[in-house]
Amino acid sequence: MAKEIVDAMAMQRALTRITYEIIEKNKGIANLVIVGIKTRGVYIGQHIANRLQQLENVDIPVGELDISAYRDDQGEPLAAVTKQKLDINIDGKRVILVDDVLYTGRTIRAAMDALMDNGRPAVVNLAVLVDRGHRELPIRADFVGKNIPTSSSERIQVNVKEVDGFDSVEIQ
Amino acid sequence: MTRRYLILQDGSIYPGEAFGAPATTFGEIFFHTAMTGYQEIMTNPIYHNQIVVFTMPTIGVAGINHRADEAIGPMVKGVVVRSLAEVSTNRLKSMSLHEFLKRYNVPGIAQIDTRALTRHLRETGTQKASIVDVPDEHAFDQLQALVLSNQQIQQTSTPRAYVNPGRGANVVVLDFGLKNGILRKLNDYDANVTVLPFSTSIDELANLDPDGIILSSGPGNPNDVPADILELIKHFQTQVPLFGIGLGHELFALANGIQLVPMQTEHHGMNHPIREQITNQILYATQAQGYQIDATSLKDKNMIVTYVDLTDGAIQGIRHRDYPAFSVQFFPDASPGPIEASQPFEDFMELVEDRRKGDLS
């Protein structure tokens, strides 16, 4: 049974909070680009970019990062997937890498490999909507919407309007 | 009913019927457009020594209920209404509005055409006024001679520090004319609150190791505030989460080199739509504002505009770009007013909790 633990309103507030923290930590938004990890990370990244646009009237580029080719948990056949190029330039930029859930850290490891294949960013920061713990790699997020302690048998599902029709975080 | 008169500095006379105390009173007159919350408005220290005109036609239907007090007793010097409710059916009330004002020696006047009076005040701006028995030359002479105090903070701030204990975060409230709503809100988070007088030094505050600081709302002209307070704000905004409300917002702006200007039409009510810039969402909140941020002076400062009044474009909230320090002009404690406006408290307490956990450097 899925149980909603973060509603649409609280999710919006968490993204608002992350946005302010991004401005604070980066001392402004000059040279900033957002890279969302497919699928839901892209939409969350887009929400953050919209907020920056509302506040500062600046268009922050949002890239879509497909990390399938870089995963270490999919076995042989998937390693043949072609590596996709990012559609934005990240050379010398301050990159905010965005994902929905931070769990083992393996996705982020793969995303960083994918990023580095696309250029040499000045700085990479990690923003996640949910940090659920149980890291298997030395990775931590710079911006966290919600810390949700979980057991490893539970499942966290982030829903975004663009894909799922509504915004929420559910636990199963 | 005894006939009494409301007289204005410009010579206008409004006859009406007395209620409350039979005293003669003087003060700066202003009008408030809120439909609810007359008790909170009368007891809010921001209206210290002023005469309030309620545009809501009938006042007093909820009686007086001490849980709605924003201070001990009324802060206003007089109350002007169209019609005074003679019956109150609120089961929480402990007395009527009439008895309350009588107890604290504050006069009221009813059967005033508050619509005409409000229109008049909109044109002339706030001015000195008096509630008297006879509107003769002597009464007007006295009114002319009245000097309005510029020591409002000194008169309303607590003379010494006190504690409102809790088991949560260590929050310090600087009292510039604090209203109870702010403390009530902090109680919701079980914060361990220390309220300090406006004259607190940087060292005295630092000794308390605050997890967060609130600059309270309060009365008067922000430009009259002693410069030491601005130094204190400048010092602490770089160290701990800081949250300014009302006058506290204005002082936060001043401390960061932003100018404040008197408003053409003051905001006293809760009917203006306010937009939160980052989400483009509209909210309503109680406002009590005679000064506003001069937008041009904010341009080159390290601040983000967070809330804007959609009726006249007045800036309603700012946030520092580099530090977890922000402020709102409206009242987020929702007493009175819509609870949708209380989000800034949650934002502040989140920052405070982050700092306690060490997530905030």
C-alpha cells in the first residue's frame, strides 16, 4: 500500500527552499546550469529553473542527462546503449545536478561519469528532493528537499505532475 | 446614550454616541479595513497611542476573549465604529467590547459615518484626532498642541528580558513592540524563546547562543530607531537565521542600506492580494504598514524581493542573497488573519532546525 508522505504543497515548498539555498550557496546565479537526471530529475530541475526565472528574471539552461549507459547495475546488454550527449554546454559552468531520490548513490556516481564525458564543469552541486539514506558510495547532497529515513525494504516513489499527473512523495 | 464628538486636526467634527470609558482622548487617527479581528487590532502594540476607525460596519459581535489578546489590554487610545454590537453570542467571550474599553479607560464612539470619515482620511492622510464631550475652541487648541511621540519603541518594548520556555530550538525575539501572535506561533514549534528589549547589546544577545533571531513588529517610524539596533542586525544576519516582521522587516532593510519612505495610503487591513514571487502564488495577510521599502534603493543591494502587494506594488518581503536572513512586511502570525500567510514562520523554523543539526554553515 502506497502512503503519501509529502503532499503537493510541501513538495512545492521544498523546491522553493532548495532554490533559495542555491542562490545563497552560489552567491548568485551567474554561470549556473541545471542538469536533471532522467526522468523525474529533469522535471524537478525545470521547477527550480522556473523559480529562478520568477525571482531573478534569468533563464537558466536545463539539460537532460540519460545515464543508462553508465549504470553499474544493469548487466552486460545495457552497456551497449549509446552514450547520449547533453544538449547544453557545461564547460566551466556551475552545474546543479538534480535527481528525485538519493539512495545508494550509484545513480549519482553514474551521472557524474556521464557529466564528465560532456565537459569540464567548474563546480558540481547535487540537489535532491528526497534523501532516504543507505548510501553505498561516499556521496552527499548539497541541497536536500526532505530527509526521509527509510528501511531498505521500503520503496520511495516521487510523482511529478508532468509524468504522473500529480505531485507527491509516496512510501511503499 | 451620551452624545460625544470625534474631532480632527483639520477642523472636521463628527458627532456620535459614547461607549467604553467617558474619558477625553487624543491620538493619531487611522482606519482599519479588516472584517474580523477587532480585538487583536486594538491590542496590537503597533497601534500604541492611536485612534482606530473600523470600516467594518458592526464591531463587537464576538465580545472580548482573552486568548485573542495581542498584549495586556488595549494599546489604542480610542475606538471609532459605525455600529456597536449590543449582543454578543460568542461562547468564549468573557466580556463585551464596551466593558473591556471601560475597564482600561479607553473611550469609544459609535454612530459615526465611518465610510465618509475613511474617504476623508484617505484624502488628508493620517492626522491628529480627539474624542471629546464638547467640540469647542478649547478642544481644538488642545488637539493642535498635541505632540506625537517618536519614542514608540521605547514605550512598547519590554524593559527587561524574559523567557517563554520550550524544549525545542533556542530562538531569540527582539522586542520592538511585540505582539502575542509571534510567541503563540513559536509555541507551536515548542521553541525555547527569550524575549529581549530593543536596547540589547550584541554581546548580551551572543551570550544566549541563539539558533535563530526574530525581529518583532512594532509601532512608529523606523527611521527614528536607534542606530545600535541596525549594527546588531548587521552583525547577526551573517551568523544565524534571521527573520524580520513588520517593523523588524523595515529595520532589516535599513540595516542593509535600503531606504524607507512613508506611504501615500497606508495599509491597515487584510484585503490586499500579495504575490509570493518565487511561486507566483497569491495569499492574503493582515497588513499594518505606514512605511515601505523604496524600490530604487533596493536595486543595487544584495537582496531578493520575495513578496509584492498587487494593489499598489509595495514590496512585502525581502531575502538576503548570501545569508539565511529574510523578512516580511505583513503579519505572518495570523492573529488576526488568514493562516495561509504563516508560511514564513515555517521557512524560518526550517532554517533554525538546519542550523541546529549543523547542516547550515
